[in-house]
Amino acid sequence: MNDEFATLKNIKDATFSEEQSTSDDVKGRYEPRRYPQVIKYMGSKAAILGFIGSELAKVHADGRPFVDLFAGACAISGGFGHVSKVISNDIQEYSAVISSIYLKRAEKIGNFDIIALASKIAGANLALIPKGTQYTPNTTLDEFNKVERANRDLLNRDFSHSHHLFTRVYSGTWWSAEQCVWIDAIREVLDDLLAKGKIEKSDFDFGLTCLMHSMAYTSQGTGHFAQYRDAKNIKGMADINKYRNASLPSIFKRKFDLLLEWNLQNVIDLEHEMVSMDYRDCLASIPPSVVYADPPYAFVHYSRFYHAMETIVKYDYPEIQHVGNKIVKGRYRVGRHQSPFCIKTKVKQAFIDLFDGVKKSDSDLLLSYSNTGMINIDELMQLAEATFGETYDVWFDHMSHTHMTMGRREDRSRTVRESLIMARKK
């Protein structure tokens, strides 16, 4: 998929159920707009927005907002933020930041050269980094791993300047020390501009999103942050070193310019909201709406894969998880969110709570789930019918599509059967 814009071309190759009219027939307001994606994200629904739009047209009523209950990388805000008010929710705070670029105009940040401002800070802080941490394009495996260890040793170093979180905690993991210095410097510039009233919250979130993008595309990992890779051989070293030598400020600047142009030309103020709540609390707070729910399908928690994005947004110098007396390789935040949808003993009740929350808010529902999920689709339909009762019509449609696993091996993607369970109040 093209990095800059979500494309819907592969929707034409999807296999639909007999009841489903193809997404090629979606016209007018429910046809998703093209929008710039910003991070690599597992299970993104960008490729099936046409399918979602065709089903959305069957349940949406004028005046009702769309509630994206598990927004993730915000494909719903990106694709349908021009159609109706969107309430974008995810318990992970980075999601609310990303959704802002699709829902709120960044009017002031274009007045500032963020990289020029950050370069002064980065230059001063790079001078504090000890020798032996610099990567070179041509190196032996032993020399490269020596530099890697020198970068990681910054975890044991004290820094006196205000913004040093990534330099200390993440150097030599997914990013080099130099890249981490830039991450901290850009965050410091954004904090300063916001604190002085020179930019608004929407501008701040815009800048943070560009920073998350530059982090994603300089990371030596596969697109998530579960564990960074070790250089075990020449081939692996060469691939890692390519990312170590990538220019984070250049990637930031390129995305900044492209994204700002799109934002100012396409974002419409429809009183959108971005919130970071547990899904049950969100459902308890909404007016009658159309709820789109895309909960996790598997036993792995998204907070494990995207904790670094949560940390750059919170910038709270979190306690890092240890096993025994050793810091875990993933550098995970202590207390990260554990979703009940990822726990076999809790997933059934989690769906009952979801259905019940939709019903109590007098809302309609579109629920995405796949044949690879934690619970069988037939059982899920039975739960929905039992919870919604006779006051709702409940049905489902399905399609096949390619799900990106974000791996570098044979299982980089897999074909899954994507179902949409609909519940519409009679």
C-alpha cells in the first residue's frame, strides 16, 4: 500500500457474500476520501473502507455522529471525516493525536520551521553524546555491534537537559542515539511553542503526528515496537544500519509539508471529538450514534506493539518493565493497557459489554471481526442477537482481504475473512 495515501483499488478483488452489494456501487457521501496515512499499523482498515462505507450507508442517519470505538491509526477519521461528526476513541492516547490531523485544521504550525528550531537544540545535545556511538555506512559486524552497545549504554547515563527521554531509554534499540536526540529536540520545540501560545492543540498534535511518522520510518524494526532486532549476521547488520543512517529530520520535513497541504485543503470542522477512554466509558458517554467497532482480534496486546508511540505522546518518563533485575528488551512501559478482547477468558464478556453499551445509548453498530479472532463468528452473532433482542435487526456481511502482520518473514501478510456484524434499531 502506498505510504502517502490510502488506496481502495484492491477492494475490487474482494469476495463478498450474496447479500452484499460491491463497494464499487458506493457513491456520494459514503465513498471514502483519499487520505495520507502516517504510521505502519497492524490490522489497518484502510484497504476495506469501501466495504465499510457501503455498510455504513445502510445504518447511518443524518445528524448522528460516527463513533470510532477502537480508532487505532484512525482509518475511519481519515476516510469519513468529511461525512459527519466523528467521535474518535481509543484507550491509547497516540490514537487521539493521529485522528486530529484528519478532523482538526492545523492553522498555525505552518508559520514555523520546526526542524530549524530543533536543529539548534539537537546540535547542542549531540555534543553531549560520548564518542563511539556514531554509525558509519561501511563497518564490520563486530564494529557495528560495538557501536550498538555504546548507544544502549546511554540508558545508564544521567542527562541534565529537560528533554532526554528517548536519548536515554531508546538509543541503540529501534533508533540510534542521534535519531533519539532529534526525537527529543522536536518534542521540545513543540512543547515550547504550545506553552507560549504560538500554536494551538491541533497544531501541536499535527507536529506530534509527523514525529510519530518519522519514528516509524526510521525504526530498524518491522513497523511495530515489540522488540528491536539484533545484528546477528552481515545481512541483518546491513539492513539495520540502513535505518541507523536514515535522516529523521528529513523524513519529518517531507511528511510535514505533504500532510499540512492535505490538512488545510480537506479537513472540515464538523465539531469532531478525539477522546481516550475505555470503550465501555465511551459508550456510556455518547448520544445516539453509529458505532464502528474494530476491537483486537488476537491474544497479543496493541500496547505491546505501539508503546513507543504512546510514550512520545505522553512524554512522561515512564517506569520501564523489568524481569528480575534486568530491563526487558522491548523497553515496555509499566502498567500498559491489557485489552479484555485479547484474553480468552474475558473476550465473551467484553463483547456483551460492547453490545449492551451500544443498546443503552440507542445507537446502531458496525462491528469488524475476522475468522482469525479470539471468538467464533457464529458465537459472536448469537451473542449479538441475544444482547440486542427484538428491538434490533442483526445481520452480517463479509469479504476477504489481505491483513498486514508487519513481519519480515513469510508471514508478512495473510488472507483473512473480514466480517461486519450490523445491529440497527428498529
